[in-house]
Amino acid sequence: MGTVKDISDFRSDTVTKPTPKMRQAMASAVVGDDVLGDDPTVQALEAKAAEMLGLEAALFVPSGTMGNEIAVNVWTNPGDEIILESRSHIYLYEAGGPARISGVQVCPIETTDGAMPIEAVRASIRDSSDPHCPTTSLICVENTHNMHGGRVLPIDYLRSLRELSLKQQIPIHLDGARLFNAVHASGISAREYAALADSVMFCLSKGLGAPIGSMLVGSAEFIERARRVRKVLGGGMRQVGVIAAPGIIALEEMVDRLHIDNENAKRLAQGIAGLPGVVLNPNTVDTNIVLV
């Protein structure tokens, strides 16, 4: 009879485990009270994340969901509306966070690949001069897009969306939980992607292998406001360098190996595509997600 060790677990990249070097870094991490700004390991992680994305500052948060919800809260006011894709993580899998935490409503746009048509976004922006309407205060995009099978949003599309957002003076938040998978698949740098958004969240867990944590990145002013919202949501932690340390290892050593995950997903898709009952087009597998 087979054992659990004989089973390959393809449920999600969230089942990854920290490397031995990450565990060693956790044991030897220099720590301080991060809420008081005294944890040097957290500070080093935040500085590295900001540098990698070419933005001014970063904030270490316990989860990607918290990072996204902090961004929504910073960019909006109660009663506002945000535009997002109808199968996005923020819309489907954050327990109604935009409404519950920030008091905003959502305007979901249906797509076949995660890329909201520019004209559909334009048509969804409310007339701010009409007192009957909520104010459109944020556009959210997800890259790679989880529920569309890890699809990568085309860079030209993101540039067009950015042009619209700047013209309309509406910020863009990028849910980049698996941003570095997109980097390997597209050849577009993380800095190029980040330059087309006002705030970015990416996960240190998942394919990067850290046991916990995500990064929220943006301008210094944005991160200053985000830090206060993190405290409100219970994300202000004390000697948190213990879990920030593996995040540094993730950024230094694990980003460059994500192409292996992408390649393995493609091989898996090609291998099972011909099985009875399996409906799957391997050509739609851009990164590390295979949806059957």
C-alpha cells in the first residue's frame, strides 16, 4: 500500500516547505521589536524587496491577502468602488475583505484570460461629478492570474491599462502573488511590471518556499500609510525577524529557480492532456499552474 510519501502533491504551490538554509536563518536571525522599528532582519528584507522592484519602500505582512486588503484600504474611502477581474483573488478568495474592511464595493469584469479589456475598464469608471455614483478609486490586476491557470498578463496590455489609469488619475494595485513566475515566463523584469502599478504585493511563500509572509511595495508615502493599516488589521508583529529571515533567502536564492516550476507544469500538462476525461490545453499553461 502506498504512503503519503509516495504521493506528489499538486494541489497548490502553497504546500512548499522551507529549505534547510531557511531553517538555519530562522534559528540565527537577529531580531528586535518590528512595531517599534527595531528589527534589523525585517528592515533588510523590506529594503531588498523594494530594491528588486525598483520602488521606494516595502512592508512585510503575514499574508498576501493582508497585503492586498491593506492596499485597497490605503487607496480608497468608504463608499468608493474598485474595478477588478471577476475571478480575481481579491474578489473571490478574501472573504469579502474590500466591503468588510474598507467599506467599498466592487465592479467585477468578466474575462477569458484575466486581462480586463481596456474599453471595459474605461466604461466601468464612474462619473465622479455625478453624486448618484460611487467614486472609482482603484483598479486591481492579478499577474500571474491564479484562476485563469497562471496566465501572464501581456506587458503591452499592462502599459495600455497604465496609460488609462494615469489619464483618469486612478491608481493600480498589482496582486503579484506569483509575480516572479511571470518574470521567468515573459522575460519582463519585476521592475518593469512594478513600474506599471502604484502598489504591488508578492508572496514569499508559494514557489519561493518561505514558510510565511508577503511583501507590499510602493512609494514611501504609501508604505507609511500601509504600516498603520497593517497595525489595525493585527499584522504588527514583534520579534518577527525569525520569519523574515527565510524571506531574505527566498529572494536571494529561490527566485532564479522558478523557471523550473514553470517548465515542470508544462511537462505535467503535456503528460496528462491525453488521458481519458482530462480536458486541458497545454498551450495555455504559462507558468506553474495547471487547471484540469
